[in-house]
Amino acid sequence: MAVTEEPGKPRNWSERIGVLQDRIYDKVFHNYVWQSIFRSGYPNTPRNQMLVVATNVFLHLHPTRIHRTHVKITHTYCLGGLTFFMFLILTVTGVLLMFYYVPDVNRAYQDIAALETNVKFGLLMRNIHRWTAHAMVILVFLHMMRVFYTGAYKPPREFNWVVGVILLVLTLVLSFTGYLLPWDQLALWAVTVGHGIGGSAPYFGDETQLVVFGGYEVGPNTLIRFYTLHVIALPLLAAIFMAVHFWRIRRDGGMARPL
Amino acid sequence: MAVEAQRAAGPAAPARPRPKREREEEVLVWPDLVFVEFIAAVLFTITFTILSVFINAPLLNRANPVVTPNPSKAPWYFLNLQELLLHMDKAWAGVLLPTIALGFFAVIPYLDRSREAQGIWFGTKYSVRLTVIAAIYAVVVSFGLVVFDAGDRNLTPEFMPTVRTEMLTRWIPSCPEGTDHVGFPCLKDEAGSPHLGITNTKDISKRLEFSVPFPKVFGNPTSDGELDWPRDLGHIPVPFNNVDCCYGSLHLWKGMYLNIPDIIANQVIPLVTIVFLALLIIYILFRLGWVRTKRDIFIIMFTAVLASYLTLSLVGSFFRGQGQALIPPWEIKVDEGAGELHPP
């Protein structure tokens, strides 16, 4: 057996640096403040890896362990998670866009034009917002197809599928309400087509136009209505349904498995 | 190791590994899943940032309610509804059919309650085949119906200069001008234009005319002893419409009247067509023996709905020009209207 040396004075420079590194690591990660924030240690042991998932509010949407087949990328293609991630990007860029935008028919278009030219990274933020919005609609459809073709809507997950269908509708409506906000010709006439479709509802056509679009034609009322729906009402509603959606995944026993 | 040792010992020892326990099939979420999610998020962030650097979101002229771009189009995910509006009653196209489709999606798990074939892609025996066939069928049928309903349009002028679906019904004679009552079915043509067959389903309620002998009901003085299509059937009062009763005047049907030719052309024919074509493919695949479970039927229906949704979106995006005319993608020109050319 090799004789273990007593920890004593470092003999050369490399040992001195090693000791220094240990001390710094100790100071940073084992101090009172750090440990008040992160309860578990560095996730390099199975115990800490499970603890870090279980004790972190963002990660605890996951279980601590998961079946081997569900980690395979071809099982889900991350579609649901990516849809949620698009929602997060849209929230962040949307908040930034709100700083420069007033939902008034006399200002809206100029605000967008100024955002593109006068605001640093304004154009980039608007582009990201636009393209991720389209991506979210596509991803939501793909996610629904994944769930359908893997038979993941089957008992006991029936209700979560219904929540998913509601989220699909919310995504479409969110995208549609955002379409009007630049107040350019594309926005106005696309929403006018939607206004006509809403007005074709049997028996409640006029009421639909009045309640949803705020009038018998697309105008200032529609803009403020769509803005309010787009920035607060619908995202809030979507967030609530997402919370139910994610919660139910865990409650219904994680992702669907072959019997 | 033990199994290998047994295997090495000889064929007498059956080399069957014991079934793995559930726990052994599991991996830790950190790092195995969190890592994948992180990579996916990073890839998407980078992709969309690069995309947004190079491709700008569209911003046209300031909105102007008096200048209508031609064609004006809904966002792409609603273009299919806009496309349906061209072919049938607007209430069905814009509201009822999409509601039925979403309702159908929502009730799938309550109708298909078997627990089999879950958690794996295409779990039933013939599901891949059914999915592919249903998708191709829906794409071909949707596109075919769109072309058929634009009977006086020809999508391929270079190759087939004269093939139009309107020719199938061109044998129906042109209506003689100046007469109201005709016996044999005829098609009203615009003055000076060549005779056309039925160009789309709406023509059945607008251009097609015929009369059948009909007894004078209740001695109605306006009756001429003949029932004329579509003139005599276009304004049938609805029962209980504008009835004075109980709490004043009842506007139960908002003063609407029944337009039988319009209902036939814009509601009955399109809806019967949809239902018939859906049942047809299910029946054919059933007779072929490929539809075994309820889930197979739902696979066909779900696939067909999504595929026709996509097809109609693509038709609306790439095949609809000015006045929503059906034209090839390379001929689409958008008329921005006569408004100001530059943003204010």
C-alpha cells in the first residue's frame, strides 16, 4: 500500500495553485449566501442530480427520472417543449416591443416604422417576434400530430388532449390578434378577411363582429381590443392552460408508454 | 457477465437474460433530458436570430380602409377558411366546419378509448399505410375539388389549352333570351359571351334554370301553374319569423327567408360531397382489410382533415390571384390598390 502523505505544506507551485483553487471553490460555492440559494450540491452525483431537478422551480416540471425511450429525440422531437420555448421568446421580445408601441391608429404604424429605424435592435426584436410566432403555430400543429400518431391521447390522458386542443385555438387567436398590430395594409386587410369570417357566424354574426372586433368594420376599436387581447388576456389564459397541461402530464403518469 | 459465462459453458444452459426491472430502464432527467432540451433551445435561438438578421418581417404601407389590395388574404393558417368561403356557404366555411373539426379533435380520446397502441409511433398494424393513403387522398381530392369548382379556369394553359371541367356540362343548352319560363334545364349566359357549362356549384343556384308543372296551390293568384328554378324557390318564408306573439314581435330567424336553390348549391352539395368522400375512403380501406380498430378510422380522419387543411392553405397562398381567381403561382400579381406608394 502506498503511503498517503499527510496534508502539509505544498511542495511546489502547482500544488500551491491547487490549494488556492480549492479555497476559491470553497469560498464561492460553500458560503452561506450561495447555499441559501442552491440547496443541493453540484449535480455530479446521482443524488445531487435528482435533488437539483426536484428542488428547482423551473426544473421540477420534470420528474427526476424518466424512461429511457422518452429521451430519444425521435420519440417527441422536443415539439411540445419547443412550442413552450417559442412562447417564452415571444413573451420576452413582446415585452420589449411594447415599450415602443402605442395601440392608436394614428401612432401604431409610425411606432413600428420608428422601431425599425430608430431603436437599437428594434428591427431584430420585431423580426424574431414575427418568425417565432409563425414557428409556434407550426410547432403546435406538429406537436399535436406527434401526440396523435403516438397514441398519447389515450386513457388516462384524454383531458390533457382537450387542453391541448384549447391551446391550439389560443395559439391561433394569439397569432391572429398580433397580426393587426403593425396597422399596415397587410394587417388591416388580413384582419378584414377574418372580420368577414367572424360575421358569417350563423345567427350571431353581427354580435361576433361587435364583441370581438368592436364594430362592423375593422377600426380603432378593433386595434385596441386586439392589442389588449394580444398582450395580456390571451397570454394569461394560455399560461393558465399551459400550467394545467404540464401539470397533467405529470399527474397522468408522465409520457405515454406502450402497455 | 454471468450470462456470458453461462453461454460459454455450453448450449445446455439457456441464455435468457431476466427481464429488466422498470427502474433499470430509467435515466436521470439531469443530465439526460435537460441536456437535450437545452441543446434544442439553443439551436432554435441561434436559428431564429440568424433568420431574423437576414429576413425582415413584412411592413407594407400604412393601413388605409379605402384602398383594398387585390387579392387581400388572411394569415396563412386561416387561408384555408378563406378558400372554403369560395366554395360554400360562408357560415359553414368560416365558422361551422372549423368548429366541427376542432370539436372532432377534442372528442377523439372519448370515442377511441382503447389503451392499445399508445406511446409508440404508429402503433396499430396498418397505421403507416393508412396515414400515407389518407394524406395523399385528401391532398388529391381537395385540390381536385378546387380545380373542379373553378370550371372555367384552366391551370395549365401551355399544355392543355382547352381542358376545363365546365365542358362536362356544356351540353345543357343556353337559355333563350327574353323568356322567363323554360321547360328543359338551360344555363343563362352573359350577353355576348360564349356558352359555358356549369362553371362552379354556385351556378346551380344562379345560372341554371328550369320549370316543372305545378298545381296552383290554394288558388294563389301569383302562381302561373309552373314551378320555376330558381326564381320561385328563392324566397320561402320561414315559420315563426316575425310573429307577433307573447312579448311583442318575435324575430326568431332575424327576418331571414329560405333560399332553396342557394341552400342546395352552397350547403347541401358541398357538405354531402365532403361526407361522401370521407366515408368513401374509410369504406374502401375497410374493405381492403386495413382498418382493424376504431383508432384506424380516427387515423384516417385526423390525417385527412390535417392534409386538406394544409392543401387548402397552400392553394390559398399560391394559387389565388386577383379576385381570388385560380391561377398558377408564377402568375400571381398583387394589386396594392391606388393608394399612396410610399409610407407617409
